[in-house]
Amino acid sequence: MSRLPTLPLPPSGLHQPRGWFWRTLGRTYLRLGGWRIEGAFPAHPRCVAIVAPHTSNWDFLLGIAVVFALELRVSWLGKHALFRAPFTRFLKWMGGIPVDRRSSHGVVGDCTRAFAASPSLLLAVAPEGTRKGVSQWKTGFYRIAVEAGVPILPVGFDYRTHAVRLLPVFTPTGDLERDLPCLQALFSEVHGLRERPAGA
């Protein structure tokens, strides 16, 4: 049976062993799907990871497989509807934080305080929904990174080449209108499970 290529190592503060079963489960999922992980994590263990393009709910399973395979400690924001019994405890164990996007709340402030209180924190966010085009990214992740003073780690799920790409770390300047096109351009060669029409 073929093995996965050498996997990137997360910083020590982001390493969370969960046991051989979960590690094997994640690596088996990636191997059977023909997935590989390219790139490297930044040396500093505090950043906002943005995962794109988000074109299918299969992205969630792929993300979990990556977390298990790398034994990665990560926090992530998810739709509150996902956190339903009997999966609530499991998703929170996986670092999930339920967010109700229908109401106004202080998610950015809460995340900023979490960064200030922790020497190591990787917060993963999907900046777009499965039905929205790249030009319609939500920008909460950017506000979190700027207010917390942490870099952004772009992560691409490329279904055409079956590669999970850890792209170069991006340091936000605070100028959203200038930075957002630069961030989106990093994903120009990353292809989601469902390709979006041009200009979507």
C-alpha cells in the first residue's frame, strides 16, 4: 500500500496527539483519496488560516482528515446548525466554535481576546460560502488578524491535483481594499471540487 509523502510538521504549540486511531484514520482518508499536503507551517504558532475555495461540503471532511493526519490543534468557526446532537461534543473536541451568522455578536472581539490569551492558536476560517463566488468573501477573518496582530496562513484545497496547499504566509497591512485582492490571487491556481463561473 502506498504511503503519504512526508507530512509538514506543525509548530510544537499546535501539535495535539489524539491517538493512533485518529491519526491512522486521517492518513488513510488522504491516502485513499490520493491527497498530498504541500508547503510548510509558519514558525510562529499564532495565525488565522483561511481555507479556500469552499465549493463543497466535502471540504469539511477533508479538513478533518488533515487535522487528524497532522495531529494538529486547531480552532475553527462553523455554522451553528452543524453543532447538533449527536455530533456536538465531537465537533467541539475537534476545536469547533459554533457561530450563528443570523445575529449580530462580537465574534471578532472574542477571537481577538482568545489570541491575546494564548501563546499558540491556529484559527481556521472559510472566508466564502459554498454558494458564493470568490469576489464575495466575508472579511471577518481579516479583521481578526489585524486586531490580534497575527499573520494569515492561506490554505488551498485543490481538487484538480489533489493537493492541500499551505501557501505563503500573508501579513495584513490594515488596508483591506489593497490586501484582499492579493490574498484572493494566491488561490488563482487552486481549483475547488466545483469550479465557479468566471466573475462569480
